Amino acid sequence: MPFWNTSSSFIFCVKGIQSSHLQYDQSTQSTVKGVGSFISKLCVLSDFNHCQFLSQVFLGALSFVYFAKALSGSYLKSTITQVERRFDIPSSLVGVIDGSFEIGNLLIIILVSYFGAKLHRPRIIGAGCLIMSAGTFLIAMPQFFMGRYEYERFPSTINSTVSISPCLQDKSQTLLSALEKPQAKINAGCEKGGSSMWIYVLLGNLLRGIGETPIQPLGITYIDDYTIEENAALYIGCLQTVAIIGPIFGFLLGSLCAKLYVDIGFVDLDSITITHKDVQWVGAWWLGYLIAGVISILAGIPFWFLPKHLPKPEGRKDSSTSSEQSEFITEDNKDHQKSYQQQVKIAEMEDFLPSLKNLFGNPVYILYLCASIMQFNSLIGMVTYKPKYIEQQYGQTSSKTNFVIGLINIPAVAFGIFSGGLIMKKFRINVLGAAKLSLGSSFFGYLLLLSLFAMGCENSDVAGLTVSYYGAKQMTDNEQALYSECNSGCACSKNDWDPICGENGVTYISACLAGCQASNGSGEHTVFFNCSCVGTLESPSQSSSAVVGPCQKGNECPKMFLYFLVISVITSYTLSVGGTPGYILLLRCIKPHLKSFALGIYTLAIRVLAGIPAPVYFGMAIDTSCLKWGSKRCGGRGACKLYDSSALRYVYLGLTLVLGTVSIFFSVAVLWVLRKRSSPQDETLSANGERGTRGTKSRKANFVNSDHLIQTTYWPEKETRL
């Protein structure tokens, strides 16, 4: 950002001004006393308005923080499948980890909102950045305490000169005895492997949510208090734009780290026999969190040097809209201001229950709140598991999936949000028009999602799971179906997951279950021979060969993936167009003095009823489509190894569409109530949310002026939802 080179001089400039007018702590005074005194005189002699440039420095620092928090949040989404494989946990548990961010945010949101404005807001934001970075580092810590990642590989696929038959017909072979480790050794391996290390990821994300809490409310109010009114909306728009850019870099970082091996820097990479295209590959998921943590620390540094207060612009020195009072008022005014604040607090307490009753008695607000809750449930669940869906449905790698989402989907969302605001401004759309635009956006968006049902891939042919060993179609989760006459003479484990691809196009869970008698080569170039189960339906007794890795999905799957990308981008854009009109509708359907309260209820409801539960029950629903569960080394069920593609498609898209459809019904109800309340002569809804009601009590009118900023401040994490 261009003003970083000169930011330090302006920081000391305002510190000097503060030393002339304010009382502040001794540590700060001792740091800047000498330089501040000199710069103070310089500032007074120069044009005083130049020191307002410091508000732009604050804007730049806050933009960087917005970028940092959006980057780390989107990076978490990109590592869902990596975390699931590394810690061997189901999707439902990953959903709990994802929802812990919202829980952390809710723990202190009330304290921050109430006490934050009374304290040193920049330093609270700086402290929040440190907490956020600490949480990000904590997420990565299990990598340094867990044992090295061990993927399942038959010994012949590792660089070795020892020739061992995959089909262990002779149960006295040394391999079998080597696999039967003493129980003490297994227990030691369990402790080293850290089967419960995912708790650190959950706690780290919880801490990250706590640290992120003060950034948005305190940062926005600080900007509004100390900038010219005409610039406030522009500055807030800049913040939201930067917040959209963050997820792009987050997913691109996820794509880069997914290509790097999880234990990079800890093991000799030449000894790794799998690539990032392998189904057992786990990328360096932890590396991106270290990078995001460093960025959060750097983003928080400027706030420790910014002043608690800035000089107010000339046109706003007498304004009462600030969340904290100007320090440049006379002593006589201070007593009057103090008395006014006490009256306001008493009025607020008296008005709480009537305001709550008024708010929940507003049918437009209640219906829109219900519509938003259902829609955010749909969008949050869809976005959380979108990388997983693409990987499992279309057979894509984690790296390619994250790259596609970051480079294609996120820009479509940004363009959609911008288009919605542009349409509202260009055509001067009123509240009723905003409701129509929001409804139309949702309706056409979910129609496009409906078309994705026809763009799925068929299940891979996996012997014993999706097809029989002789090619007949079947679908079973019965592990006994993994055994057949062709491998009855082999001592195979049903818990192994080291897939190979037979020349008949069928995937086998392991070389042993394929009945392979010999192998040649090492690593990914290993070829298995004399595989008794690798036959065809016409000649089942004919033995054939197989190679390492699962078979690729059908020839139509790459084409279907391309169609999916096109529809997905158009859908993201269409749904995003309705975001801004919907938000304007929310602000205009309530009485002016209730806007802050209404937005608080709205934010709380979205976080509690959508942000926290959606990833959990989406994950539980996705788990129901699993065909083959992994087994943890220490016992118990691990992560899913193979999903039923058709069931996954119907569960993932079906749940998204059902929630979206319910949201549309609520939106139709909103439009119906608005039409009923609008008169033919004036189709605009009054700010009171009641037909023909214009006046308000004089005591409540004091709050009206302080609500103009709220109209552009908050749409919960709109930059990371799609």
C-alpha cells in the first residue's frame, strides 16, 4: 500500500498532538516524549488537516487485517480433507472443528462490543491480531508433536530388493510376523501418533475466533468517528473489497501447500513413494497456518503505535454520532455531555423490552431473518465441503480443487456483490424492488444448483464394494464382500487401504485382496502380476496384472467436471447479486433507532443457528454416504476412504437445495407482506416498517443520527461464504 512508507512520521505527528491535549500512560509518554514534542510543534505550524492522513494509515492497516483474517479463514476451508486424512477423523468431527471459530467469536462479542469503544480501540485490535495469530499457530502445532505420517504401502512398492508375494498364502512368511507387532509397541505408536491431536486444531480455531472478534466492530466505528462522512462509505467499501481478495489467496495458498508432502523438512522426500495425485497423499496443511500466523502478527503491529483518538474533521467536531466522545471539547461541555450520556443509558434500559417486542412484532424483519438463517445454513454447509465434494465426485486432487475455487469461484462472488450494489444504484431500486431482486437472485441460483444433479460421475468400479470380483454391479458396506474365492487362499486384512488398478479397469482395495502372486518395480512404478482376482466376467479364471493406485473415473467424468465448474461459477455470481439488496431490505424494514439492535440480533442468529450447526450436520449427512471406513492403528473408526458418488451427490446437493428452497418460501412471504403494506401511490416502505407511520418519540429520535453508518457495515463474513 502506497502510504506505508510515510506512516511512521504521521504516527509520531499525532502522538505529539496527543501530548499537548490528552493524558495517557507513562510508558507511552516516555517513548515518544522527546520526538512527540518536536513533531507537535511542527504539526501545529503546518496544515492541521494533513494529520488526518493518519486515518488513511489506519484504513490501510485495517485492510491488511481484513486480508489476514479472510486468508486464514479460507485456508481452513481448503485444508478440510487434509486435516481429515491426517488425523483420521470423520467429516462430522471436521464440521465441529470448523464451527469452533463461530463459538469463539460469540464468547466475547458482547464484552468487546460494550467495553471496546470505551478503551484504546487500535490496541484492542492489535491484541486481537496477536490472539488470532496464536490460534493459527496452535492449529499447526500437532505437526511438531505427532509422529511422521505413515501411509499404507505394500513392502514391494517401497524401494527394496526384497521380493515378497502380496498374496500371503504361506502364513509363516516373515512379513506377517513383522506386521504382528507387540501390543506395547502399538500403544507406544498410538501415543506418538497422537490420535487426539485434532483437539489442538479445534482449540486453535476457537482462539482464532476470539482474536477476530474486535476487528470488525471497533475498526469500523474508529473509521467512522475520525473520517469525513462522505469518505466513510468509500473506506468501508475498500475494506470489503480487500476482504474478498483474502479468500482468493487463501485457496491459492491451500493449493500450493497441498502439493507439498506433509512431512516436508522432516523426512527424506526421495523415500516417499506416493505423489500428490495418490488417494493417500496428505499435503503440508500445517505450513499455510504458519504463514497465515506470521501475516496476522505483521498486520497487528501498526495498531500498537496508533493513538486512542484522532482530531475530528472540521465538519464533525460537534457530531454526536461517535461511539466515544471527542477529547477536544471544552470543560463546560464535558459535564453536559456526561449528563446526556446518563440520560441516553436510562432511555436505552427503559426501551429494551419495548424495542425487543417491536422488533419481533415486525413481520418483515422476522420473515427475512428466517430466510437468511436458512440460506446461510445452505451456503455455509455447501462452501465448507465443496473441496471435498469436488475431490470425491470428480476424482480431482486437493491442489487442483483449491486452485479452481480460489481463482474462479471467489472472483465470481466478488463480482456478484459489486453487481448487486451497482444495479441498486443505477436503477434506484426501492425496498420493494430490493426484495424482488434478492428473491430472484436466490430463485435462479438454486435452479442452477438443481442442474448439478445431472453433472455427477458414476461410482468407480471397486471390487467387493461397488462391483463384485467378477464385474457384476453391486452396492454393499458388508466387509465380508471383500473376500471371494479368488483370494480365499490369501491371508488378507479387510482394514488395508492400498488400492491398485487392474488391467480390467476395476480397483482393488489391496494387492493381497486382488490375489496378486508377484510384483516388479518399486514406488509408483510397481506392477503386480498373476493376480487371480483381476479377471473379466467372460474369463474370470484368467490371471492378469495391476498397477499401484486406483483406476481413473469414467471417460465422461472430466467433461462433467468442466460443466460443473461453469455452472458453479454462474451460480456463485447469481446468488451473490442478491446479497446487497437483501442487506438493504434488512436495514429499511425496521425503525431507524432500532437498526443497531436489529443487526445485533441478526448477527447473533446467523452465527448461532447457521455458522455453528451447518458444518456439523452437513458432515454427518456426508458420512452416511461412506462405503469404506478406515481403521485407526489404535482401534476405532477412522476417516472415510471411499464414498458412494451417487449418494454423496444427492446428500450434498439435496441438503443444500432443500434449505435454499425453504429460504425462498420465506423470501416470498417477505415480498407478500411488503406488497400488502405498500400503498399504490408510494411503493416504498417507510423507515418505521409500518404503513403510514412517520413520527417517533422525541426521546428516541436522539438515536437516529447514530445509525447512518450501520447501513454499510456488516453482512456476516460475506467474503468467505461462497
